[in-house]
Amino acid sequence: MRQLFNIQNEYAALQTVILGTAQGIKPDPDHELQAGLPATSQLYTQPDPAMTEQDFSGVLECMKKLGIEVMKPDLVESSQVTDQTCPRDIGFVIDSIYFKANSRYTSRNLEHRGIEHLLSTFSHQHQVDMPQDIFLEGGDVVLAPGKVFVGLGARSTRTGILWLADQLKHHEIDREIIIVPHDVLHLDCCWNVVGPNLALWCNQATGNFSDINGNAIEIDFETILVNRKEQAALATNVLVVGPGEIFARNHFHCDKVNDQIEKKYKFFVHRLSFDCVPAIGGSFRCATLP
């Protein structure tokens, strides 16, 4: 019997996840991708594969202790693929449907080959390929009860958001789409839902939240505000592994946010060493595909 997808929100107990890999990291970045970065993002030198593997090993060990089933991508043999550290961007799940994302960049789309063997164990009837002229990446999709927050920025377009709205209707998924314009790489770099009514938010990085018709939406979440320095260190880009439990970066620019989550909101925060993937713009949420 084929497995079924089931992602309802960002904070339920994580059962199965694809974790990025340090395998195949090239010494030089994808220059086309680098040229398309927003002004707020900085791409440093490619991370050292051995150090990156150490970071991933720490995450893997912690996940296994929590009883999470961890899947790993196969290495994609292509000179165009510079790394496979961030599977979140190449696909995403909403309820019972897996959406294969489409990027402007060939290197990101080729990465999907590395997880196709994993997806083959799931129901094919619940997998949707995005058209080639539609651009929407998984880092721009954040779930909450009855809602899908979708980022509008460098990697995802309004056309992509409208396509997603049509797909949700077609698959009878009753969720309100909330569009969040932003000036960072992906939405989860500035907005992330970590509990039923709680979100991490760099409000300096976002414009007005609106519905699919452009009408302003008031945020009905309690928010932990993140400043620009904390955002640049990807303090919002945590991974919720269960109610009140997160993986967060052990970094001095993330300490204040982590302390607040821990002390005020009583979360258990796994502060893990994770510096290599952030060097190329991602962190815990980017590096995982539930």
C-alpha cells in the first residue's frame, strides 16, 4: 500500500522528513542563482562539505532520538547542481497533496531527481507537477489552520500563487491563501508559524498581508518580533518537530529569539550547531522537507 502525505500545519509532531545532504557540494556557487538573490541576501563562499556533513549529522542524531523517520536524497550527478542542502524549496505538501515546485533556476529543478525515489513510495494520485512557466518554491509556503501563507518575492510570483489557489480549489482543499510580499530569499526567512496562534516575524522584511484579491488582512497571531540582524542569521527559520519543540540555530544573533521562545512560551529549544547551510541562505526549515 502506498504511503499518504499528511501535512496540516507547521507545528504538529513531525513523523517523516527528507533531510538535506552535504554530498555533492561544489566549490563554486551557481552564478546564475547568485545573481538573482535579493539585495537583503548575501551569498558567501560555498560551505565546506565535511563541516556541512557534521552539521547534518547533529540534526540527524537529534531527529532519530525523537523517533522521526529521516529520508536522504540520492546524489544528483550533474555539473549544474551545486548543492542538495535545501529540499524544502523543491517541493512542499499541503494536506494530502505533494506539489513539485518549479524554480527559475535549472540547478534547483535538477535537485528533484535526488528525491524521486523517495516520493515513489507515496501515492502518485496525490502528486502534482508545477507547470514550467509557473514559479513557486516551498520556502514561500507556510501552513496554519485553514490558511496558507504564500510569499511573494524573488523566487515566487503572483502567477504561481494564483496557480496554487486554483490547485487547492481543484483538490477541494479549503484554505484561505494569504499573500505576504517580502524582500528576503523566502517567506520562512521572515515569517514562520510555530504554534496554533504564534509566529516568528521580521516585520521590517514584509509588506502588507493580503488575500488573493488584494484586500488587506489583519494578522491574528501573537508574534515574536525579529530584527534585521536576527533575520539575517535566520532566527525565524526554525523547524518545529512537535508541539512546543523546535530545532533552532545555536548562534549569538539567534539567542534572544530562542530565549524568548524558551522562557516566555515554554518551548523546548534544541539549540544545534548549524552554520554551513545558513552561509548559502538556508537553515533548519529550508534543509528539511516534511
